[in-house]
Amino acid sequence: MDRLHKVMAGAGIASRRQCEQYIMEGRVKVNGDTVRTLGAKVDPSVDQVEVDGKPVDFSKHHVYIAINKPPGYLTTVKDPFNRPIVLDLLDLPRAGLFPVGRLDKDSEGILLLTNDGDLAYRLTHPRFSVEKTYLVEVRGYPEESIFKCLQRGIILEDGLSAPAQVRLIKRGKDRSIIEIAIREGRKRQVRRMFEKVGHPVISLKRISIGPLELGDLTAGHHRILSPSEVYSLQRAVGLS
């Protein structure tokens, strides 16, 4: 027996958080009865689970896709205003796929798409501290004291940020390129951190999620992860 939202996520319905929302909205049935209790438990080998009237297929194979998100695309599975979303970039069936974590509309870089709810949950939960690395172009020339502040943590409106790893890549005439690695996933966190220290972000590209690297994947393109890459991600969050 396991929690209903976890079982649903593991079957590729959506992320755990979204599955919880489906349950609260009354869209989920177990053995013909609507379930609204988040703590409900089921046995997928015995119980029949339906979402919006459709049976959940617990035999579905998991899919793992790395995509280089260009600026201008939303990291979501649907948008009420019909704006471009990352799934629009795929040339293969997208049913059940969802993006893992955040990458705001103006940012670019590596994003994982999958139907593996367990892996997605662990990659985004703070308890597993998966490191994300970014190349950030900022205005001005950050002094050494700024780097030390970022490394210690910055007080933001939603609390103190965790320590970051920061290093200067290039210093230009009126802007700098910095590599920063964090283990959190707050909304627009990197942008807010640099704004707080007086060096607004001009552009931001995520180059890695844990052991998964962007490499030479060009903007707007995607690729299926190799078995070794999937294993590396699973191992990073204790699933291997």
C-alpha cells in the first residue's frame, strides 16, 4: 500500500503536487469511489484508479527527455492564455510528460521532461539538495565582497537563501558573466539574488541539473536521456 498521489505520480499522471490537486478537486476515483483524502492509500496491483474517468495504466514505461528551453517559453503543461510552452517544442507524443522544476519564461537552458513522478519529486524537493548550475550575465562588476555574500546566503523576501557556489567567468566593459550553483528551487531565485546585491541579471542559462549537463544541445532541441544518464539522476536522489 502506498499514498494515492505518490502512486499516481509514479504512473506518470503528473507531478506529486499536481496529483494532490487532482485528488482535492474530486477528479480521482479508487474502485469506483471518488477520493478527496490526500492520505488515502492504494495497492496498484489490486485497486483500480481513475483520473477524469480514465483508468491509470501502472505498466507505463517512463520517459526521460532533456530539452534546451529557449527564452519565451513557459515551463508548464498548459497555459490559459495560449502562450508558448516547452511541450510545444517536442516532435513526439507528449501525453503524461511534465517539466521538472522551474525555469522562468525569460531564462534558457536545460530542463528535464518526464512522466516519472518519483524522480521528479526527489529532484525538486529541498531535502535531496540537487545542485543546479547557471551561467548568468549581470550588469556591472561584482566585487569580491559580493561573491562572499552570495556564498554565505542572501536574505530575500521569502527567507535566507542557502549558500551558493560562485565564480567569475568573464568580465567585460559594463557587464560580467558568472557561474553560480545552488541547491534550492525558489521562484526566480537566481535573478532575485543578483538583484538584491545590485547586479541585475541580463541573461540566465541553466547548464546542469545534478549530473545532467546541457552540453552541446542547441536551443529549442531535445534528446532522449541515455540509460546511464537516467541512472546517474536516480543515484543522485537515492533511487538507484
